[in-house]
Amino acid sequence: MFNKILIANRGEIALRVIRTCREMGIGTVAVYSKADEESLHVKFADEAVCIGPAPSSESYLKIPNIIAAAEITNADAIHPGYGFLSENAKFSKICDEHKIKFIGASADMISKMGDKATAKATMKAAGVPTIPGSDGLIKDFTQCKKLAKKVGYPVMLKATAGGGGKGMRAVWSEEDLQKAWDSARQEAKASFGNDGMYMEKLIEEPRHIEIQVVGDSFGKACHLSERDCSVQRRHQKLTEETPSPFMTDELREKMGKAAVKAAEYIKYEGAGTVEFLVDKHRNFYFMEMNTRIQVEHPITEQVIDNDLIAEQIKVAAGHRLSGKDYYPKLHSIECRINAEDPFNDFRPSPGVIQTLHTPGGHGVRLDTHVYGGYAIPPHYDSMIAKLITTAQTREEAINKMKRALDEFVIEGIKTTIPFHRQLMDHPDYVAGNYTTKFMEDFEMKQV
């Protein structure tokens, strides 16, 4: 087992990793930018190293500074959390070269699964269902036009290096194709430095359902059931739940087997998710694989009673998996609390938290790094907390979430608490009748 782990991240995920390390008797090193000097992950780690000024490009994304921090503190492993460098093949490779264990996928694995076109081809070879579309990247617009006709409209153009909805365009007719092709490529080039595009059939009325997997260094993988992430805004998840209200026992079995097959085919090591789009007829198609821990991992932990961060650390240290697949025993919902104004198009709302009262009680979990008097910096992602409720049934979990949201008081900034409170009363959400298009028709009610 490792003696000391450096957490190459910030905020609630850094604090989350520190907690598990402490329980496992492992020393911790926090890294922080000058903007995060007063953050809780800095206060609770055994050691802390400042790695640069506020902009993430000069701190949390600065590989030489992070490696230097690991070397001066004698850390023998690095946990990257999610975001930042968690899916950076170069960072994984450099850790390996410096004999520091990267708690995540290998550089080769990240490269293979990070490029969406390569990932799709790999999954096809593994026998995992994939969305009809291009085999690899599209050479030019002429090929794009022919392919769209063959696949049949509507189609989706996607940047191969994409993420967060950038470089994606839905195209409903041939007349719109040229404009969509040009703008998607321009956006992809500007965002990722790569304008490579591929095409897929647009799945109508889709659910976004992911399967949590863990693989060890001996080629064995298991799944930890599904999470429904369909409530999204601009391809950013807002709330997640497990089990999915759309799931059947038969579908769970099929999707779980497909995800394990995918992980074992590529000899995946660590925690990851195999993400699927599921159509209204419950046909499922591979979308992508995330080679890291997910923001929404707590709901899986709650329903299977297992610490996923501990699993990551054990696997990275060379421990074998039990090989057992897990199925949900309870129902769990996560609401992402962002420093945003839901009454003003979710505009970011950084600032100082003047008053904070957090909810509690049976079945309520709060993962956060904020406190009364904490100044939320404007430089990073706006998520400040994750509120998780767990109960015997979905109805009970929703009622518990309503109660917890009503107790949750944050003053001094705007947050998405009012949005989630209205969501929990929305008849379609309550009925489990939602797709990735749900937010297109959602309107906040002024109170």
C-alpha cells in the first residue's frame, strides 16, 4: 500500500480523497493555487504545497509544478480526482517515468479511450453495441454529405477530442449540414486544437445511462450498476440517480455485461464509466468511456455500500478485485449545487458565502469544501457541493431531497438550490419520465 498520496485537484473531490486516505492510514499532500489558500482540502491534508497563481493553466494544469510537489514531499502516488489532469495521457506517462503511481488509467488507455473515434472502433471490435455512423474520422465535407445520406437524418456531428458539448452539432436536414460542419470544426479547433470530426445517427428521446466499472491489473473487471444522468443542461449534468427509473432487470443485466466486456477487452485498470445512450425502445449504444472517477460516484457508493475511492487506491496498489458485480439495494439521488443563478440563465455567481446552514439527518450526505465566510473564486468550475439523499424507494429519496433542499441555506451568492427544489416537484421528473432533452422545456417559476 502507498505511504503518501498527493491529490492533484481542489475543492470537494480533493477533500473526498483525503478522507478515504486518512481512513486507510495513508499520508496526504494537498496542492493549491494562491486563490485556494483558504480551501478546506488545504487545511485537512497532512501537507500542502502551493503550485502557482489562480489560473488553472498556471497551477492545477501545470504538470512540472505538480511533479515537483510530489517529489519534495516524497509522495509515492498521485490521485488526479476528476477534471483538470485526470484524463491527461501525458500526465499519466510522466508520473510513470518519475516512478510515481498514477491512480487512474495508463497513458495508452487514456489515449485509446479519450479519442472518441478510436474508442468507438475499439468497442465495435469488442462486440459492444455502438451508434451507427462513421468508421473513424471524416476526411472532408464530401464524405460527410454522403455519410449523412447513408445513415439517415437526423445526424450528430461530434469533435473527436470533444467534451462538455463543444464541437457537437445536431443536423436535421441536408440544407443545414454545411453550416453545422464548418461551425463544429471551428469550435473544436479553438477549444481542443483538433478539428477532427466523426458522425453518428442522432438518437431521439435518448436517456444518458452510464455503468460504473472497476478493473484490476490482472485483467479482471466488474460493474457496480448504473446511474441515470439524463437531466442535463448544455451537455452538463445537473442531477443523477441510481437505479435509473427507466431500467429493467433484463436491461441492467445486458448493459452491465457489455460494460464489463468493454473493460476487460481493453484490460482496463482503475475506476471508470462506460457511457451509453439508450433509446425509447431500450436499445443501448456505447457513447464514450470516462477513464476516471465521476462527479456522481457518491450515489453508487450509497446504494452498494462501498467506497469507490478506496477501490481505486487498492487496485492501483496491485490488489485483486473480488470480480463480483454489484446491484443497487437502495435508491439514491444527487443534486449538484452550483454557484449559479437559475433565474438568470444559470449565470455564474462567485462571491463570499455569508451564511451557511447545511442539511442533515438519516440518508442525507453532503460532499462540499465550502463554509461560512468562504470566498468562491471565479477561476474554476462553479460546483460548490453535492447533496445526496438515499432511501428504500425512489419516492422516499425524492421526498428526502425536498426536505434536505429546504434546510440548505446559502446566503451571499446565488445557487442552484431553487432549481433542484422545483425539479423535485416537476411531474415528469417525479414520474421518471425524462430524457436528455428535459431541460429544453423546463422553466423556472418565480417565487
